[in-house]
Amino acid sequence: MSGPLLGRQNMTTMKSMNRVQLVGWLGKDIIVKTAANGTAYGRFRMATDHWHKNPAGETIKKTSWHTVWIWDSKKVAVFKDHLVKGSHVLVEGFLNYRQYTDAKGTHNQVAEIKATLLVDLDR
């Protein structure tokens, strides 16, 4: 059986996919740093909204926050002066999980987006 968007041939040849597309707004200005090897990278938080109706029929807005990393010096150079709090952006990339231990010794796992495409929708 084929799905509504993919034909049978595409479904059988696709073994797996890790792809994320988000359209939303920056919560703060992009943070730019330089790695030990001299490569510039950027990180920002962005908000996306989802609306649904509750059992009483009221429209409820839920905001989700996402951490996005840009590991491309050229993209960071282009966007570092344009991406500010409130910027409307499209992000495409893949989901990455990272583990770390905080100062209290607690082990944590976070999900982050590694951006491969970034579009400033305000321009």
C-alpha cells in the first residue's frame, strides 16, 4: 500500500530519514563562537506555535522551543548580523541528540537541530 505523498517505489527504497523543517521566530540573537580549529559556529533558540481546540471548543496555542546549531562558517558569517530576536526564519536540518552531565552530576539528554539550510523570512 502506498501513502498519500510517497509512491510505492519511494517507500521501498527509503530505508530511513532524519529531517527537520521548522518555521518560527528567534527567541534571542544568534550566539556566535569559534571552535578550537578556528571554525565559526552559531546557536540560537527558536519558537514554533501549534494551535488546537480543547474539549470546550476554545482555541489553545502551544509554543515549542528548539535549539538550532549552525556548523557552517559561511552561513554564520552571513546570518550573524541579520538573525536577531524576533527574526522569522525557516530552518531545515536533522535532529541530533546530545548527552551531558551538569554541575550537580545529573545526566541529561537534549534534542537539537543541526541546520543545513537557513532562510531569513523577513528579507
